[in-house]
Amino acid sequence: MQSKRNPLLFAFLMVASLFFIWGFCHAMLDVLNKHFQNLLSLSKTQSGLIQTAFFIAYLLVAFPAAKLIRRVGYQRGILTGLVILGIGAFLFIPAGLVFKTFGAFLFALFVLASGLACIETAANPYITILGPKDSAAARLSVAQAFNSCAYILAPTVGGLLLFGQKVDPDHPDFHPLLLPYIVLGCVVLLIFTVFSFVKLPVIEEGTKVGEADDVTILKAPLSRLPHFKWGVFTQFLYIISQIGINAFAVNYILENAIVKDAAGNTATAPLFAWYGHLTHAATPEATAAYVISLAMILYAVGRFSGGAITRAIKPNLLLALYGLANVIIVVMAMADIKMVSWMILPFSWLFMSIMFPFIFAMSIRNLGPQTKIAASFHVMAVGAAGSISAVAMGWLWDRYHSVGISFTLPLIGFVATALYGLAYPKLLAQSAKAD
């Protein structure tokens, strides 16, 4: 038994290491959003194009990537994604030293994200089949915790390198932006080399890996499986929530913790000022970025603990409870209680922690040979949601100058997540009848 488990554990750890890479790339987007607002005097709507350029790649690349992975296997699909990711990271060099335009950075992000889309299309479903299906959601949540560790690191890196000094929009300096992506490119090359020499176990979907109970493999087309269809739609709405909050969290924290009165006097929340002093933050933006680092610690805690909690609470019920918790938090954020709401918002990450992996694992359950294609729909849902959410939320904020109106988008996503968790057993039963 031990000899059978060790290869699966090794494969899990190898693939889980990739989650750290794309977690760093995703979290840096949120820092870039505010950085480019400062550096190039962009509006919130314009800076939202960072998320659009990144996630449109997910929308365009995921399905072709699934077709490729279906032909060459999970490992070669991962290697292909790593090559593209490395190219995208190194494209930041000419973008910052030669072209020096916002468009050049958007192109580099698009290429980088294309590589990530390929990796995610392979890695997420591969983790779900490395063991019993009943624990797939918990297993993916633990793997995603590696992703969360990177989410802790990235805002800190951004706070030090990007918000550590004042910027001059008339003479923008892109040099501080290059270092994290050059390091990323070098790390990707190292990981590519390692993956080239190891051999991951080849596991076909539908085999009983580590489980003794019979599992019904659904053979009906994906379009006839309600638990899958509603899972993808819920994922789309949830990602709108996540990306929207991530993109403007720094803005929200700054505008809520630092308030100007009618006379032009500025008041800063005492806890925010204390934290800035504690972290030796050079600017308020850096302090806000460090607050996001604390939120990401909660995010990691949620993912590590999520798998353990499912031993006592069914994954779908835990998903519903966390969705409801975030509905309450977003309503409090919409109330925009000055100097208070900024302290409540970070807890949203604690409850967002399990949402992507749980929705993903629950919706591809029992899909057998259709798993790879099904996974690509989730990645495309991420791309579609990510490409519009930041721009839409930024436009609402710019147009109506209202936090409440802009945060209606995350509110809808968390309501949908709670409802999917509650309805899941019935949806899965309906899928079984459609077979």
C-alpha cells in the first residue's frame, strides 16, 4: 500500500508547486492595478484593462489547451504552459526598457497568462484524480493553499518594490516593475527543467484511485449535466466577485481608512496609521498593500483548514456557509463605514479561500473521460469573468462614485455560490438521471 501511495504523494507535491507560481502572478495583478493608476495617471476603468488582458487569455487558450492535453497528457501540457509562461515573464524586459507603454505591458501579461491557462487546465483536474473522489474538493483546496502562500508574498513584494517610492507620472520609471518578473522567469526555467526529468503517474479519469466504492461515471454530454453546467456558471459569477474585490482592494482600503472632510483636512484610521508605522511603509499605498498581505494569510488559512473541515461538514454545505458569510461581509463593505469597513473587508478572503477549488471539484465529479474538456470550461469561465469584472467594477466606481453600487457585482457572485452549495445534491442527482 505504501509503495502505491508514495508516487501519488510525490505527484501531488510536484503539481502543487505550480500553484505557487500562478498564485504569485494573480496576486501581482492587484498591485499592478493601483501602481499603473499612480504611474500613468490612469482611471480605475483604464487600470481594469490589466485584468482584462490577463484573463482574456484564459478565455481564448483554455479550450485549445484542453485539446492539447487530451492528446499529449497532463505532464506535457504543463511543460508547454511553463514555456509560454517564461516567455511572458521575460517580455516585461522590452516592455519596460524599450517600449515603455501600457500596451506593451498588457501584451506581456497576455502571453504570461496564456501559459498559466495551459498549466491550470492541466493541473486542477490532475489533482482531483489523484485520490478518492469524495476528497477531491479537499485535496484541491490543499493544493490551492500553495497558491495562497504566493498571494501572501506578492503584495509584500509589490509594497516594497512598487509602492516604496513616490512616482512621477511625467517621467515614469518602470525599472522597479522588472525585477519580480525577471526572477519569475528564472524560477519558471528551473521548474521546467525539473519537470522535464521527472515522470508523473499516468492516471486515466474514471479509474478508482485509492477508493473502494463504486463511482458512476456519467456518460451523458456535458450540456445535459446540471451539476456541471451550474457549477461553471457559479464559477463565472464567483470569479467576478474575487477579481473585482482583488482589483480594487487597495483603492477601497485607502479611501475608507484615509478620509478628507469638507475643509480639506485629512484623518487616518488609527489602526491603519499604526500598521504603516509598524511595517515602515513608505507610502499609504504600501500600507494598504501590506494589509492585503494579512488578508492573504487568512486566505491561506482558509484553504489549509478547508480540507480538514470537510471531514465534519460536507463540501457543498461548507461552500454554502462561506458564501453566506461573504454576503454579510460585502454588505458591510457596501455600507462604507469610514475608518471601519476597511478592517472588515480582509475577512472576505478567508471565506473566498475554498470557493474556486470546491466549485471546480464538485462540478467535474464523475465526468470520467470528459474531465479535461470540463476543466477547460472552468478556466474559460475564469477568463470570461476576469476579463470583464475589473473594468465593469471600475466603471461603476468611476461613473457613480459609489462603493455600494460597484460592490453589487461581488454580492451577486457570493449569493450564487451559496445557492450552488445548497442545491448541489439535487443537481448531482439530476445529472445521474440524465445519463
